[in-house]
Amino acid sequence: MSAEPHPTLPPVRLPSDAELARDALGAPLFARAVRLARWAGPHTRVHTGGELAAEQLPEAAAALGLDPADEEGPVLASQAWRVAVDTGLVDVTEPDEAGDADGEEESGTAAPGEDLALVTGGAPGEVLDLWLAALETVLADAAVPDLDGLVDALDAGGEIDFDRLDWNPSREADFLDGVLANLYLLTASGRGAAEGPIPLPVLAASMVIPEDMGEPTDAVLEQVSDAMMRLDDQFRQLEPIGLVEFRPVDEALMAEADDEESAAAGSASGPAAGGIDDEDVSRYGLVRLTPLGLYGIRARMLEAGVAAPAVGELADKGADALLDAVSGYPEGAAQAEIEQWLAGREPRGAVAELLAAARGADEGGPLRRLRCQQALAPAGPEAEEAVRAVLDDPELGGLARVWLSEHGVADVPAPDEAMVFWLTVDTIAAQLAADGETAELPLLMRSLTEHHTGFFDQVWRVDHPATAYVLEAMGRMHPDKKAAKESRKAAFKARSRQG
């Protein structure tokens, strides 16, 4: 058995599809794409690839309520048009490559696409599919370097010299995917929602600094700073599609540096190195996944074959599937999943099903029983009959007695000594499987050994598959040196007994 917690992504709690669809329709970039799809018609002219003709960009900007004279208006219109085309909100007929009689390229045409009707008449899932397609377009754009760099990297033939640009499209896409995966994990673990947004340098450091590195070098900190500025540009592009809430890097902060080198040193000596206050941290950028963003990144993970659970998806599964899954969840998420599972079931039958699923001498058995005990905790008198039915079960009898006693049930039979020791081993094995070697576990071990005279003379004989494993852990963790030594001797006897 392993002392490490079950290796799985924490489950996320998502709003309903209807709520997420409303968020998608409210995302500024997606909303602009919808408006341009409705604007498209016989007057619309496009170039090869569906790009809106330059002379029509001011008109498109005006259709979006933007100032055509403002440089930003046509840029936002162009972005929204690209999303509209890529998602099928607009159908494009591209121009004939042969051109007209004078050799000039003819314009193609555009019209509202069939999928535009889904915006108002489709199911929430269909709206979300459109939004996911829009997200892919934005992610692809975010992985492209700035246009100035592209212009500088054009060779004599007008082709992009990728070596000169130092840009690898696949590498950039992988970097952004890795960033979003880390942000997803931080959010699912509670950082993004419970503890506030993630400082941009923290996210950049998670991509650059190896986990086993001690004090990062100046060169590594400079890489963190470069990654931070890269992320600042990318999150600025991702915010309008509703993926993130983002506070950019304070431009005045960058202006304070005399040159790029001092800017890198300034950011590296700041949040990457620690020691500054919260107000200063916010100047380096803050980011958090929105609920819609959490949904989007999870959908991409599922598409890639990554197991990314969501609370509530086990509601129609059996108790065996429930307990196996929540054994790898953090306690709060496990409780939420269990509550949803119980909500749709007849209490007495659900309790009996949970108890049956908790049995087993396999490695996962102790943690299943711990989660079963957690599931039974809020049950009322209707569970008593099913719980009493397992009082004589060697694996569940101790659990049953604990539940009955905690619920004030009379006439609970006292457990024999063998059951007490078996339950002790099972409980410690479950705690190790759930949380690893925590600081609280030695206190539990001390309490158990102090309340049972001759504990180590008897516990090694317990017929539980985790006996030796638990005793070895006690030998490492028990706060009393004498007890720790006795535990190691008992573990040796248990190993010998098990062959």
C-alpha cells in the first residue's frame, strides 16, 4: 500500500448548463461575434480564408457600437468576425482564386450561418458547443506572438522565418495548455475560488521552476519574469471570451524600469522571490478561472482523455462506483458528491447499498469504509435497521457500532477485542490513504496506544491486509520513541506472519 493520496484531479463544482450558457452569451467577444453574424448579408465582402475586407471593418465596428475612427474598433471587429466564421455563426463563400478578367481578386460573400439560430433557439448544451468552438479560435490566437515580431521575422520571399522568430507553434500551444491546466488544478483545489485569484508570477513560476529546485537562480527568475509578461499578453486575449477574470500587469510598474533587464530583475525580486505585500502583488497581475472557464478547460481535458471529474456526475451510478471515485476526492468534494448521490434514493436501500460496497480486503477497502462512514453520518433513524444488519460483519461491525453509538441508539453490543484492533488498523490505513502522513496522525497513534495495554503485543496478529503497513507507518511517526521501536518490531512479526 502507498501512503500517498489517490492521484486524481480534484472534482470541480460547475453551475448548470443553463447558467453556463447565459455566461457564454454574455462573454463580450462571443456576443460581438453573434452581432456580426446578424449583421452579415449581401453587402458583406470577404477575402480568401473568410477574412472580412479591410474597407468593411469600420462598418463592422459601427455595427458593434464601436467608434470606427478609434484604432481599437476595427481590431475588435476583426477578432469577432474571425470567431463568427470559425464557429459557424457566419457562412462564407470564398472568392474565386482565379480573380476577375483584370486579374484582380474577387470578393467572396458572407451570410448568417445555420448555427446562428442556436443562439436563441438551441439547448444550453448547443450554445456551449458554439462557445467551445470560439474558445479554440481564441486559444490559437493567444499562442501566436505579437504582430511586430511576425513582421520582423519575414524573409525576402515574404515567408515567416520561424528560426529567426524563435517561435514554435506546437511549443507555444503546449505552454498555454500547461498554464491553463495548472490554473485549473489550483482552482479545483480551492485556490482560485476560496483563496482569491492567482498572482501571475506564481502561475509563471509553476511553469518554469522545477519542483525539486531549492533557491532559484537569477537566470531562472528572469525566465519567470519573461513567462509572466507572456502570460499577461495571453490572458488579455482570453478574458473577452469569458475564460478568466484578469487584472493585467500594471503598465506603470514596467515603465518604472530603465530597461528590460531591470524590469526582469524587478519582477524577479518581487513576487517570485517573496517578501512584498498584497497590494504590490496585485500590480504584477492576478488571474482566476471563471465558472465558464472551468467548464471550458475541463471540456478540453475530457476531449484529450484526461479524467477530470465534476461533482454530481456519479448521481446515477451504483454505490460501488461512488465509493471508489470519492476515495480519491478531497473530503469536502467527497461529501458534496455523496449528498447528491443520496438525494435521489430511498434512504434505507441506499444505506444498505453503501455498506455492501464498503466491504473488501483490497488496498482500497479502508478508504472506501471511511467514505462510507462519512456518507452515513447525516443519516437518520431510517438507517438503523440496515446498520444493525452488519453488526456481526468482521469488516463493517466496528463501523456499525460507531454509527449506532454516535446516534444515541440503545443496546449497542460492545465489540470484542479482535474487532477493536481490526478497526484500529483499518482506520489508520484509511487516514494514510486519504491524506498521507499528516501532522495529526501521530496524535491519533499516541491516543490509541495509550488506551490499549499491550497494544503492540496484540496488534501484529490482526488479520487485516494493511496490518504490517500500518505498523511500519507507526514506527516512523509515533511521537514516543519507545512505542515507535515496539511498532517496528511488531511490523516485522506481522510481515513474517503474512509470509
